[in-house]
Amino acid sequence: MFLTTLLQTTSQEYQYSLLSLATKGGWLMIVLAALSIIAIYIFAERLFAINYAGKIDKNFTKDITDYILEGKKKSALALCKKTDSPIARMVEKGIERIGKPLGDIQTAVENVGNLEVAKLEKGLPLLATIAGGAPMIGFLGTVMGMVQAFFNMSTAGNNIDITLLSGGIYTAMITTVGGLFVGILAYFGYNFLTSRVSDVVFKMENTTIEFMDALSQRGESPAETAAPTLEIEE
């Protein structure tokens, strides 16, 4: 019972200590707190979206290839529409272009792929900005704190006391720690999400290659404007 009470008291004192230290950092700590909330939101939202985009049935590519080789265009389109993923939307655009030169089909697929990648990267530039800007805001607080400390010294005359410097030093040190903390979290979050986007892009490229190979096996010639086109029976 005594140990439990002691632990609770210590925990309350620790929480109070962190809160009190944060408040001594001044108004810049509010800015850093807002940036940390934004960074956490972007990371969580993008992580969910990227993970969802990267999930696809393992049999999707095989089924699409089989449909293409068998000339079942409607079945391939239906499967793409039923599958909500960037890969499916890329393949769907390619199937809609069947009958045109292979180069036109590949261009259409790549254009859709670029749009899908841009959607996945939405919010990442802001996260990168927070990663670089938060430490700068912290250093700004450091400069402001030191200016405050020296100003207090200059106005104190011969009655210089350590308490005159404590406020400025608190601001200088705490904002630096806060800025670095937010910046480091945002930096690691940005790089992690970037690596996940790269994984999804790799899957998209691999599926595009397999899709174009399937079209080539159906008799589509290389990307020439006058190349014979492929007609798929529906």
C-alpha cells in the first residue's frame, strides 16, 4: 500500500514537473505542440492510407493476366472495378486502352500511376517541413531566451541574482529540447512513410510489367504508332 502510494505520488510529481517545464518555454511551446499534433495526424493518416493501398489479392495479377490472354476484357474490367487499389486503377486504364498501340497503353498506365503516387505522398512535404522547421523554432526560442536573460542582467545593475537569469535560461533550453523532439519524430516518420510508398511503387511497377507482357503475348507489337493493334473479344 505504501509502495503504491509512493509510486502514484512520484508519477504525479513527474507529470507536474514536465508540464511546469513546458510552460516555462513560453509561447513557442504552443507552436511546437501544434506542430507535433499535425505531424502525428499526418503520420497516422498516411500510414493507414499507404498500408491500404499496398494490400491487394495475390491472385489479382494472375487473374488479370488470364483474362487478358483469354480475351475476357469485361471480366478483367469488372475485377479492376471491384478492387479498390492504385494497382487496380492502373490496370483498368490499360484495359480500357486495349486496341491502341502498346506505347499508348503504357503511357496511359504510367500517367495513372503517377497520379496514384502523388495521392500517396499527400501530406509528406508538410511532414518534411515540420521535421526541418521544428528545430529552427526551438533555436529561435533559445536566442529569445538568451536575449531575455542578458536583458535582465543589464537592467539589474549591481543586483544581479540567479533568479533574474532563470526565466531566460528556461526558455532557451526547453524550446531547444522541444524543437529537437518534434523535429526528430517528424524526420523518422517522414522517412518511414517514404519507404512504405517506395514499396507500393515497386508493386505498381511490377504489376505494370506483367500486364504489358500479357498484352505482348496476345500479339501486340512494340510501341509504334502504326503498329497493329490488339482486339480483345468481349
